[in-house]
Amino acid sequence: MTRTNSRLAILGVLAAATALTVVAASADETTGITDKTIKIGNIMPYSGPASAYSQIAKTDAAYMKMLNDNGGVCGRQIEFISYDDGYSPPKTVEQARKLVESDQVALIFNSLGTGTNTAIQKYMNAKKTPQLFVATGASKFGDPEHFPWTMGWQPDYVSEGKIYARYLLKNMPDAKIAVLYQNDDYGKDYLAGLKAGLGDKASMIVAEQPYETSDPTVDSQMVNLKGSGADVFFNVATPKFAAQAIKKAAELGWKPAQLLNSVSNSVGAVLKPAGFEASKGVISALYLKDSQDPQWKDDEGMKKWNAFMDKYYPDGDKNSSFTVYGYSVSQTLEKVLEGACDDFTHSGIMKSAANMKNVDLDLTPPGIQVNTSATDFYPLQDMQLIKFDGERWQPFGEVVSGADTQ
Amino acid sequence: MSVREESSAITAAGKPVSRFGARNWAGIVVVLVLAALPLFLANFTIFQLTMMLIYAIAILGLNLLTGINGQFSLGHGAFYAIGAYTAAILMEDAGLAYGWTLPAAGIVCFLSGFLFGLPALRLEGIYLALATFGLAVAMPQFLKLSVIEPWTGGVQGIVITKPDAPFGLPLSQDQWLYYFTLVVGLLLYWFAVNLVSSRSGRALMAIRDNPLAARAMGVNNALYKSLAFGVSAAFTGIAGALGAIVVQFVAPDSFTFFLSVALFVGLVVGGVGWLPGALVGGAFVVFVPNVAEHFNKALAGAVYGVILILLIYLMPTGAGGLVRKVADFIGRRMKSRPDR
């Protein structure tokens, strides 16, 4: 009875739908941007195994609130929309599509995770919507040739590996290096960076021992590494394993120079369980000020951060590096948006993000600056070397660059 | 569209019960609504609905195992992962068209499920649940193994290209994948319903109700239980393959233990043993976390838990039980009264 009618209706709707999709496909450069507002999306694991990271997004949101109270950026108020993906890539795809297609955000900012961001990278680039400052150290998020709409932020693992390589080449050119690394992209990125940094002297590496996250301990790896006769130990492990490794080295009576990747340079979570005595002399690197370090007590940037935390995120943990991280990455976004005021479009914002020259942030130590170019999508690549004195980290030497061109 | 085979599927669905006609009509309405929905919705919502259908297929498979055959599994996320990886590897490495990856994923998962079912035969109830739980926990680690990394891509996973609608159909990619999933889902539903109402289906249910009696009647318990595991895994594997195609990405992080739990929750919410409940379960898996997040982001997990507890209190037998109760109630109202 109504079959022909409904069929006609379906055809009509179909035609309309295709027409609509055609319009939508010609990506609107100002989606999410009006004269008064800009919509910014974010995806974060509020639930699930990685939910501790959600402090970052809460800091981001608080920072946006502060910007709005101070008049917004380029005269526009920021509408910050953050969704939960539980650290599951399929959910990230769903939330990214919700942000882009339903909420119509101008960009997605600081979404967290390697797998999660990989899952949406192709989509974001197809939609020509910026995927700015992803919260992961994987080196693959700085590839402007294939993914011109995706940019990382923190020093990637490869760059950090190069930094240690440069330090060794300069200070211990005859070192024999033993490496403990986690057998995944994170560990392999570091190892690749170290090798690239050493260049034709990569033979300085005399032993490599991978471990799996499922291993109960890294004891046997440490015994093997000691047996290699190395005098430098490069520790590329997540906090639990890093602490085990430092402890085991001391138990074995092995006393190499120790390099510890920045992922695990927390005093409370790694050095304390490993033992302060055993940790003495360990070298690591950082790119953000430690909020607990007394040397920054009277620092202008640190004062601004403290005031911000007190007013806009009083529940936040001032001891946590996540709040320092969130503040700094948000400040970078603020500078990018300000640089795009004249051309406030998706590509204008992306252009501004790829054109940062020696930008100082409140919470980066002196000498560490944000630098990008049309071919360099790694904003932070410099790090300050630090040494543990048995009580806390002490900076030493000058800032080392992990960039390709020194 | 595919209305024709759908309606026949529903006809087969009507088990010999008194309200045969009403059920039939309800099924047709549901299918018509499902077929019409994408015409009125944005692509993003269509994507969500596609995910709902995919989870529904996976839950349908789990329901065959748990609801019909009485075996527990907390590890179907593992079969979902195997299906997804089969599809991804075949598409990206072997260049196979996406449509062909579904039967391949089904066969691979049938074999894995069957083989897993063999040793699991000795296990009953919660012990089987524990063994399958182990499977689910091991799967993400297994996918990262360096031996198979050239194919699986290790932690990085595999990015898949999304297919366009064929034959120049005026459909967006999302609409096309929705209809593709819907047709696959209906075919599988039709297969499941026929299986349940067949001799084999009765054997499966006999094993569930009383294994000893089933054996006395000549049912080969071992074979049927393993087969149930295989078929169930095949359903879930096909769902996994569809999921990989729709999400365009597979990685070990996508298939954690939480996926298995989500499928199990979907099964219970939809109603154990009631096949159409899979759709309700699929909707629960996709939409309830969003609802929970909408209430309070920081407490999303807690809100989700509260919703789940409330649901189990209000409809302890899942959506299936609720539908049955409502149907009974209406039935009693319409009939005069006396019988009961």
C-alpha cells in the first residue's frame, strides 16, 4: 500500500543525503570557528587502565577556563569539549567522529595514547581537521609529508635516545653501552634513537636485552648485561622495571654509568623503591620544570602555575607531573592560536603551529624552547640533563638537542 | 533493500508459540526501522549504529554458546580479536577485498574456537569461565609477540583503508558499511535461528539442560560442545572482522579483557538464551558508556556501574525476560482470565 510512497520518500532522502555529504566533503575551513567562539575537542581516558592520565585533560580544561576569563584568544571564547575513550582505539574513533561531525570542533587537541591516536590519524587528515599536540612520545606523529594535520608535542623517544647518544659521544667516547629496553614501540624507539645518535659508532653498544611487560622481573636480563662487560647502562624501562633494574645492578655489584629514560625519572615511583644509595649518580633528562624542585621556588613561571592551580584547578595534584604537562601543552596551544589570529581557519592554525620560533613556555627550564617548521613537526626536542645526587635531581651541563640538525 | 530475506528470517524465528503473528510483526518492524534509520541520521550516528550491529553479532555468537548450550565464556573478546586481525591482515597484506575477509575470519575463528573447545570440554561452569578468561587476558600480549609482528604490526597495529559503496550506489561509506553489516547480521541471525530450531539445536539445549540425559539419548556431548564453541567463535570472529573494517584500525589495545566483559554484559542485559536480545545488548555496549559519560565525566565508570546494577535489579533476566513478562501480561489481559 504505502510501499511506493515510502520508496519515493527513501529515494528523496537518499538524494538529499548524498547532496549533503558532497557539501560536507568539501571540508569547511572554518568549521567550529565563529567570530566569538572556537570549539576545541579532546579525547582522554577518564575510565579504564590509563585513567590516571585524565588529570592532563582536567588541567587543559582549567587552562581554557582561565583563557576565557582573560578574554579568550583572538577575541574568541574557547568551548572545550572532552570525551572519554577508556584508552580503547575503537572508542577513540567513535569519539573523534562525534567531535568532528556532531560537535563540529575546529581541532582536536592533546588526545592521549599511541594506539588511540594512530586509530584517528588517517581520519583527521582526511577531514583536514588539526590533530594538535597528541599526548604521546611516539616518533610517528611528526610526519608532515604524509600527515600534515597531525603534530606531536613532547620530545619523542627517538629524540631523547639521540640526546643520550650525544652526551655519551662527547663525554665518554670509549664507552661500552648495555641497553635494557621494553620490547615494544616505546622501547624500540629509544634504541633506534640511541643508534641514530651514535651514527657510525653504534658498535659502542655491546649488549641489548629486551624484556616483555609480562615478565615478572628483569633480573636475568641484568645478569646478562653485567656479563657483557659494559661500563654504561641505558635503562629504557617503565617505572616498575626501571626500579628493579637499578636495584639489581647494585645487588650484582655492577657499577656502570647509568642513563635512565625520562619516562621513569620519578623520584617517588622509581628511585625511592630502587634505593637512594643505588640510584646515586643516575643520569636522566627533562624538558619541564619539576614543581617540587626548590630551585624553582621564586621562578616567575612556577609562580604563575601555582596561581593558576590555586584558582582554576584547586583539586589538582601539584606533585603530579601531569598538571605541569597539561599547563604547558595548553600554553603552547594558546600561542599557536594567537599566532593565527589573522587567518583563523584550520589551515591557518596548522600553519601557525608549524611556524613556532624559539617560543618560551612558563614551565620549560631556561634554554628549552618550542621550535617547529613546515618540515619539523616535533615542537619540543631539547632536554636538560640531570643527575641524581642521592636526594633529588640536579641539572648539569647545557641543554642538549635531539633534533637532527644541531 | 534486503527486506525480503529479512522477513523470511523472522518467520523462521517464530518458534512454535501462541503469539506467533505478533512476534513476526515485531520482527519486521524492527528490521524496517533498522533499514530506514541511516537515511535520516548523520554519518557519525550511523557509525555508532554500525558498531551496535557488530557487537550484536558478537553477542549473538556468545548467546549460542551460553544461552543455548550452557557453556560460559569470558573470553570472546579473543575471538573478536582473531577475526579482526584476520580481516586486517588479509586486506592489507594479501590485498583481499573486504567482503571475502568475513568468511575467512569465520573459518579461522571456527577452527580456533573448536580447538579451544576440545580441551575445555573437561571444564564446567565457572572453571570454563576462568579458562576463557585466561584466553582474553593473554590475547593482547600474544598479538604483540615479535614472531608474528611482521603480520600483526606489533603494538602499532594495522591501519585499514575504508571501502566505498560499490556499483556507484549513492551511499556514503558509513551508510554502505551499515547496510553491509545489517545484511550480514540478518543472514547470521537467520542461520542462528535455524540452527537452534534444528535437531542439532535441540541436542545443544539438551546438553545444557541435562548432559547425562542428553548422552543417554545418543547425543555426542563432546562433539556438540566443541561445535558450539566453534560456531560461537565464528560468529564473534565475523563481528570482529566487520569491526576492523568499520573502525579502520586494529591494535592489541583494542581487544583488552574489557571487550570480553563488555560482550558478556551485553549478553546478560539482552537476555541469556533469547537471540533477539543481542541487539539490545549491542545497544547497551555502545550507548550506555556514552550516557554514563554524559552524566559525569569523572565518575563515568561509577555511573555505568550504577546503571548496570539498576538494570539487573529491574530486569533480572535481561531484556528477553522483560519482553516475555510484558507479552505474558498483555496476553493475560486479552484473554478472558481463567487460564494461568
